Amino acid sequence: MNDENEQRQHSRQTINQEFETIDEFIAEYVTNISHGGVFIRSKNPLPVGTKVTLKFSVIMDDFETIEGEGEVVRVENDELGQGMGVAFTKLKADSKTLVDSIVARQKELSKKS
């Protein structure tokens, strides 16, 4: 199996990790984000190639909403979890700025650890 990180164009940053403790109550949620897209944990991932409308909240200093469009580019269904990788195809301008801010903030936090 190829190293998955080598196949990605953008590094992934874990977000909303606190939700993992109540997984049984949440059907779908974004677990990581990059400049190129998101990974959505889901018990019923959509097929590769499916176009999706994205609207999800992230916790920054306050709740922020990211909105746009994407396409399912990979599906995972193994012992590590179920879900789908969704590549951004179109983001609202303020959502793109927010994604950039999230990734930059996480990189800064990673450097300090």
C-alpha cells in the first residue's frame, strides 16, 4: 500500500476532534481539513464522483460556517473508520479565507508542540 500522505497535494489538519467521544450520536462530521478539501466521517459515505453541497461549522474563536461545493474523491470503509474525502470544487470567498486561517492556525500550533 502506498503512503497516503505522499499522494495528497495538501497536508491535513485535524479539527472537531472533541466530537469523537460522542460518535454514536453524530451521523456525519468533518474530521480534518486542508486547502484542498475535507474528510467527512460517515456511516454511509457517498460514491466517488458524487457532487456535494458543503455547509459545516468549525470551532475557532466562535462557531464559523464553511460553505461551498465539492466532489467525493475517495471512500474509506475499514477498521479505522468510515467516511469520504471531499475535494473542494468551489468555496465562497469568506469560506476560503476561513479555511486558510484554520490551516495556518493549526500549522502554528503544530510548530509549538
